[in-house]
Amino acid sequence: LLKIKSPSRRNFLGSVSGVGASIFGAAITAQPTNAAVASSVRVAEWPNLAYLEPIYELNLSVSALAKAVGDTSKWPLVQKRLEKFFKGALLSERNYYTGVAVTYMNEIKYDTSETNEFIKIDKSKRYDAFEACMKNLELLKNDISADESVDNVKADAEAAQRALTDWFSYVPSEDVQAVGKVFVAVKSADTDRNGRLDDKELQTLSEGDRSIWKKRVDLFGDI
């Protein structure tokens, strides 16, 4: 999984960790409902791509994990990375990404004519899908530690991947494609491969990509 080390990341975690479950609002209390209902909710404006980019990176990492666990020789490396992902209690990477996902959800501007009940359902489905990914990643960590069968370990990884795919199903496909292009552009601009863009590297991005990336870093930290 991707490493994120920056004061901005810690600041972001600090801003959400003290709030506790209340940051999830209706997303936790709403009852599970058919996904078709949630996907039909009316949205007036989707969040800036900066709010989506960290979850796009996470999706790439989860996909890589799902592929890696098929080779048992890679289990120690996967285990080590997952231990680090969940380490740190409130300041863990697990909470970081959950906070990003909830922040994205809270930035969605629903149509003023949409009913509160449908909005609650929509938020609940988004939260449940992301939480399912996190729980399956933790199950993957525990099953590798317990030296479970290859089939069980692969099932954990695939379940985490499916859950995150489900989360992205509630995001406009054009936004997913667009944030993918931003990701590629940023990777190309990072010529020294240190995971951060200096001023010179930033200038190689298009104006639009540069604006998105700077906002992303301001919100959540570097890669």
C-alpha cells in the first residue's frame, strides 16, 4: 500500500480523529438498503477530484495486494505492510483513508429536491462499502498471520477489492477516469521519484492538474 508521510496527513487525521463516530453522521445510523436506490440519488455537484485522488491510489494498492497474495512467498511482505497500515490507532493509515472517504462523501452536494431519506441511504451505502474494504483488509492481515489456506487468504483480498469496487460504483465514471489521468500526470511529473512534487515538477503539470494536486496536498498530504 502507498506510503503517506507529511505533516498535512497528520493534521488531517488530527482534525477527524477527535470527532469520533459523529463525523459519519447519518451514514452510520441509516439502515442498509438496496444499492439501486442509493445509486439513483440526485446530486447537484460532485466533489473536486482532489477529494477522490487518495482513494484512487488506495484502489490501485488493494488491487496489487489481491494479485500478490496468490504467491505465498510474498505473504511476509504483504503482512508487514498490512501491519503498518493498521498500526497507530486513531492516527493509522486505516483511519486516514476512512477519513478521506467520509470527507469525499460529505463534500457531495445533493439536489435540493432530493429527500433526506434517500440522502441517508446514499451515504450509508458509500460508508458500508468502504468499511467492508477495511474489514476485509484486516481479515487478510489476520489470516496471513494465522497461516490460513491460500484460498482463504485470496478470498479476503478479493473481498476487499470487490468492496472498494462497489464504493467506486457510486462515483461518476467520468470522475474516475479523470482522476486516473491526474494520477498518471503526477507520477510522470515526479522525476526524482520521491513521492512529492517540488515547484519545478509542479510546473510541468497542466494548470488543471496542478490545481487539483495542490488542493489534494493541502487537504490530505503528499503521496
